[in-house]
Amino acid sequence: MLALSMLLFSSCEDDSITEVALSDITLSQSEMQLSIEEVQAIIVEAAPGNTTEKVTWTSSDESVAEIQFNEAGLVAGIRGVSLGTAILTATSQDGSISKTIEVEVIIKVESIELEEEAIENNPAQTKYKVIFTPEDATYQTVIWSSSDSGVASVIDGVITAVSEGVSIITATTTQGEKTASVEIVTSGDPPILGLQYCSVSGTGSYNADTIVTIGADADINHSEGQPANNYGYYENEILIVQPGNSFDLSLVHSNTWSMSLVYVDWNGDKDFLDEGEIVQQFGLPSQLNDGPFDATINVPLDAAIGKIRMRILTGDAWTTDSTGEPCGEYANSTTKDFDIEIGGVAYCSAIGSKSYNADEVITTGGNTNINHSGGQPANNYGIYPEEVLSISGGGTFNLSVTNSNGWSRSIVWIDWNADGDFEDVGEQLTPLSEQKLYSGDDAIAYAMDVTVPNNATLGITRMRILTGDAWVYNDDISGLDPDGPGIPMAPCGELNNSTIKDFIVKIL
């Protein structure tokens, strides 16, 4: 009797359970990206909320993505197995309702950084490329933005100066929304990227006729009259000196009623306003100053490494303000600017003689190329910093040199390891033409392909081209031509019967 009553009670309990069917299911997301072995959850919202009907899950490709779910099927965990795409389906118990989620298993972006790819000869633009980590991330696209497009705009990584100011340029990945930013400063009118030195102009017959330095790694030996608008910037005359060292500076005025102020932008912030940046005053105010003048200039230990500027303003000793800023329209004065390279590599000097010259020097195949056309420079030596060959290590470019006459040959050196000389193995290239060869009166272009060593030092280095008498320059850098007057084929010193031209090479 007891057993029967218990059975009846149990039966009554079972009869009280009411089955509630599903009317709809909603997934917490319709698509998902996973890494291999990454697990993400997905939630099923069932309607009505008191349904007793279960949900089951299937994967179209369990080798790509697999799913595990609880008894009711309302909470599931999806695991990435291998790269690819799979469709996961949630289905009601009676099969009348189903919803899907697309799962893509990828290599996700962990981080990005920005690397500048400078645009040569365009101070208003630069370009940044995005470096992805890991480097084989599946999706490598970004969205670029500028915090102030009125200052600097950006399209596909190319940044353009719009007006003076500061803007933050940001790249954001389309997968994962990883970001990297760079602060862009613009200045000037028209604007350029970065800070620039203030302009200056002058009037009257005041000039530093001679400006000479001694004791630096590379010195200035300047002698020139008044430049146009009483302002000159002498890019080819570069002073190279190391932090903590010193050099002697001497100066000769064009007249005795002048005085000169010497400014050096030691911290590289593109002004001459900081303490210690007025480095010398030659002559006294309100009196005649005979000259010549000499002073020792000490380079601060904390001077900014890289290229900075020295400005020399020569003006009327009665009107020049020795505490003023050397900018704007400065009456009764002439201003001359020179570059100082702090910590730079100094190359040996070279001078030549007579009518031998590389009239044209042209490269092709580089990211940027040299396209030089010019006669003989002063003292038969010239450096052309505006002509830049940029090329990656291991890359090949073509070099073409047109001599000024048929009895010349050109010899080329490239300082592959950027140590300031041309003496290492492989730095003297094969001569562009044969020894003791007369090609006729017409100029001939000689060309050769040059392969950059894979281990070439990244950054700025130099190419030197000597164009000289084909009868006296020997192929062997260590020897002399036994049949000639004994001129060594070397890239330095006093090189008779030759002209030497230097160009900038940038190894990427």
C-alpha cells in the first residue's frame, strides 16, 4: 500500500510539469574572429524566457572551429582550431528555428608601430608605414586619422602640412583596433613638417667677407660678398664637430664700422633664443672695429646630435642689437647661415685642377635618384646634398656618368659602412671607363650597375666620383701608373688633373 501511494505521488508530480515551446532565439553576435586555441562565449536569448525546449549546436567545419554548450544550449564556448571559416548553427529541439554565426579563425594583430619613410625633396610631406606584430597577421589594414586636419592631413599614411601647429596622426587597425600615433609639428608659411629656422633679410653694405673655422672634423672656409637680400644659406659648407670639442672661428668684416653676432642652435630646436646660443660677439657697439677677429667656440657636451645651424649676423656697430633675435627684416645688416653637424662623420678633403669634370651624374633604380648636371665647382670639388640616392641594402641601381671630354675617365667610391673613409674592401667600384682610352671629342655616358651590399650600414653615407685624366689614373688604388707622371688613384688630397664630386647615398 505504501509502495502504491508513493508511485501515485510521483506520477502526480510528473503530470505537473508543463512543456513550453520556443518561439524564437537570438544570438549575442552574428560573427566572430578567433585566434587558434582562443575560446569565446556566445549567449542564446530564448523566447519566451520560460521555455523548456533545448537548443543544440553544430559546426560546419570542426577542423576550423568547434563548439561546446550547456545542457539547455543557451551558453556555448567556441574554440578556434585552425585558420579558416566555419558556420555554427543553433537549432531548436524540434528543428523549426535556427540561427547561425560565422566564425573566422585568424592570426590577430597584437600591436603596431609607425616607421617613417621620408619623401625626399618635399619638406611639406612625409610618409609612415605600419609595422604589424606579428608580421603575418591576417588583416593588415588601418584607418588613418589626424587630431587636427587643419594642421596636418593624412591619406594612406602620407602626411601633409596644412598650417602651423601640432597634430597627432593615428593609425588604427581594422582588426582589433590597435593603435599607434606620432606627433607632427608644422611651421612656416607656406607650412612645412617640423620646425624651421626663422627667415631674415637685411639692408646696407655690411658683410662678413671671410668666415673660416680651424680645428673641427670638417671646417668652413668661406669667402663671399653680399648675398641677395643680404641673406645667404650655404648648404655646401658644413662644419662637423663632436660634443665637448672646440673649434676656432675667425672673421673679417667688409668695413670697420661693423660688428658681428654669432649664434649656434645647440639644442636643435630651430631658434637661437636659448641660454648660451649667442656664442660670440666680434667687435664692440658704437665704435670702429678694425679686426680681423678670432675666437674659440666650445661645443656643449649636451649639444643635439645631428644637423643644427650657425647664424652670423654682421651689422652696423651703432644700430645692431646684441641682445635681439636674429629674425625678420634686420636693417643695416647681412646674415649668413651654415650647417653644423654634431657627431657627424668627416670625410677627407679633396681638390683638383684643370678641365676634367663629370658633366652629368644620373642614377636609376633607387627609391630616389640623383639627376645632376653641372660644370666644374670651385677648386674642382663640390658636394651636392640636395641630390640623394636612396636604396635598400641588397638592391641594385644603375649609375651613369658623362665626362666633359674624351680623354677623361671616372672612378667611383661609396662608403658602404659609413665610417668616413673609402678605404674598405668593395668601396672602390670598377672604373666607369678604361685607362688610356680616348673616346673622341664628344662626351660619352659611361654606365654600370651597382649592387648595394646586404650588410651596408643603414642611414646616410657618401658616394665620391673622381673624373680625371685617363692617362694618369691607375686602376690600382695602392699603386701609381708606371707610364704616367705618378698620380695615385685615391679619393683624397690634392688630386691634379681631376674634379671630385660628392653625393649623398641613403641606405634603407
